[in-house]
Amino acid sequence: MLSPIQRLKLHLMAEGLALSSRAREALSSRPLTLADYATTSGISLVLGEEIWVNAPLRDHNPNFVAESPPHLLDLEGAGFAVASGGQHFAARPIPVPDYHDEKNSSEEPYTSYAITHADRVRISPIEGCGMVCTFCDLPYEYRYRRKRVDGLVDSVARALEDRTLPARHVLISGGTPKPEDFDFLRTVYYEVPKAFPGVAVDIMMVPSPGLLNLTELKQAGIHGLSINLEIFNAEISRKVMRQKHDLGLPYYLDFIEKAVVEFGAGKVRSLLLVGLEPLEETLRGVEALAARGCDPVLSPFRPDPSTPLRNAPPPGVEFLAEAYERSAEIAERHGVMLGPRCVPCQHNTLTFPVEPGTGNHH
């Protein structure tokens, strides 16, 4: 059974958040959010002790956040609180990093290479994407291009030393490369962990044939992998992510199983979008992943205004609650966890700390 503060996280993900004029003024010294991706388009908050959430705002999601959402961030005492359903919940807004408006020595914005959310810096070696999925803003918002390896490494160094929001681990993500750029991406995968020994570096990527050599990545110092199924239902995946669908579900699951063998328990996760397919289909995906020792990650669908699915409604609170509770049972039965295991990185996923206060961080 979800607690009131856990249910608040679901409400914020589904319905969004309003800010009082006092709260906006108190937070006006920097952007509320860098809004760089569909699922990070809101303001990040810590509710209570360590329930992390990225709450969408009408500023960036007028396509589904009402003019007056029933949840309000306001000043309360010496801090902030979210008023919702007659209750008040302590909340701590997470600022964007200091480097949000800084440039590197080549006069390029650091944010063109790196974005920090919570305690993780994400770098995107490929801007745009070699694939087109109708729920993702990358192919619609950004032109495909490669980025400089030294610029990526430099941006990680800047993120790790940030005073306001220091990164503690790294995710190499970004768009899927075209085959001619596989060698470039592999170079990034080897150079980043080499440059930052002792810092956990994960990869989130489509397992395109010939791109990810599991043994070599482990030897290079990569900490873990996120190989995202996203949609389990074959008919729906064909419609919304044709190129990923064409790789084939058996191929994905086989790759994930081999990754678990190579990297070990808790080091491989796979994201499923919640709300774009019937719940039973998503749960079949959770079962397939958990049975292979992979941590399932539940990501509530958030319609991005720049995509063809801009008018599709996000899943409601009861749908999310059932998805979480039934998935948690499946994960426990198979001895895995709903990911990500890093608590701050749970801000845009349907996940909670296993035991509040344990802080299962990297």
C-alpha cells in the first residue's frame, strides 16, 4: 500500500505542479528546470526525506498540465511545501547546476554536452538520433551530429566539481548512432571511465548489432547498462518505435540476459514506458526482464509538445499505482529491484527507496 507522500509523487507525475508567486520569486535566480528531455521537463523536488520526483509544469507541458493543477508548491516556514488534497508535504526544490549558463574554453555551452539531474550527469555523444520514436523529442528537436570526445570529458569534469549540484556518477546516453558512428561512440565509452577512475559510469543505449561489446565495456570500467525495451506489445512498438521494434524482442531479451551474466546483479536495468500500452502488456515486460535478472524501470509516459504523441494523455494515478504495486511484487519474486537503485535518479521513474533513510545511492 502506497503512503500519502508516495501517492503525491504519482499525482505530480500525472497532473503536474503549480508554483505560488512567492515560490517562483524565491527560485527566480536560475531556471526552474533545464527541460532538456520529455521526462525531465519539470522541476525536481525531494518530498519528505527522500522521495524524488520531477514534476511537470505548465511552462513546458501546456499540452497536459492544467492552468491550475491541484498541487501547489509554496513557501512554508523556512522552506517549501506542496499543498495537495488538504495536506501539506515538506518539499526541497533541487536547483539546476551552476554550469547551466557557463561556456567551456571553446565558447560552447556546457549544457550542449552535459546535463545534471539529481546527482547524475548525463552526456550525449550523439545529438539528435539515428532512430525516430514518436514519444521522444530527440529526432524532432535536434539535428543529428557527433560531439567532440574531449568536450564530453571536459563537461563531465565540470559537472563533478559543480558547487550547487555536484554530479556523483555519469550516464552516457543520447541519441542512437548511425552505423558509421559506432567507432566514435565506442571511443567515448572507453575514454570517459578512463578519465574518471572511481566514478561510476553507466551506458544507456540501444543494443544495435556491432555497437556494444559487453566484455570490452566491462574491462573498460563501465559500471552498468540500461538497455531499454520501452514498449513490450509488438503491435504498439511497431507503430511508435519501428526501428527498435525491427531489432526484435528476442534479440533485446537475449542481449539483456548476456549483459546480466557479464555485469552481475543490480548492474543491468531496462526501462518500460507506462501508459502507452495496456498495463498487462507492461507487466509481461516486467516479468520477462525480472526473470533474466534485470532490474525493470517504470517510466510514466509524459507527452512532449514537440512530438506526434503530444496530445496523448499521460497515465492516471490509479493506473500508475497498480503498475508500481504489481511490478514490485514481480521484482521481489525474482530477486531483483525496480530500478534505478540510485535514489536521486528515481526522480522521473515509478520507484521509491526500498526503506526510507537507507539511501541506496551509487
